[in-house]
Amino acid sequence: MEINTDLTIKTSKNARLEARVTLEQKQLMERAASLRGQNLTEFMISVLADAATQTIKDRELIELTQRDRLAFTEALLNPAPVSERATADARWYAQMMSKQESDEC
């Protein structure tokens, strides 16, 4: 890893991707890259990285939603027993509310 004088970090690019495409696909991608002001390699890397990131986000969102739904359903069907502390807090709250109501009268 070498450090640039403008304080950005450069990493060496030593991994390679290759793909065989039709001439029409290549021309289409070159045209799209040109419209973005990128060369074909820059275009392909940015599009693939965006697609990969979105695919991962979509998949993780689905998994979290399913996991959360199952946890919520389980909590509704099999609630945890009420703790002594929660019962005491509920009694205290009820007392405070009844005291407040009697003070208002």
C-alpha cells in the first residue's frame, strides 16, 4: 500500500475479472461508459460494485425482516413471564395515578 501526497491511500489492484461478451454487448457497455464519462473498466467496476452492494442490502433486509417477524410472533405466542420488578412498577404506577386523580378532585 502506498500513500499519495494528497493524503489518499492507494491500494494495489491485483485481482482480475474477465468476461466474454458479444460484440453488441461490448458496444452497448462502451456507449453507456462514455455517457458517464468513464472508460469501460471504470464503468464495469462501478456498475458491478453498485449491483453487488444492492444485492447484499436486499438480501440482508429480507433476512432481518423474516427473523424479526419470527421473533415477534414467538413473543406473542409464548410471552416471557412477568418479572417481580415489572409487577412492582405497575403497582407503583397505579398508586401514583390514583393519587393524582384524588388530588385533582
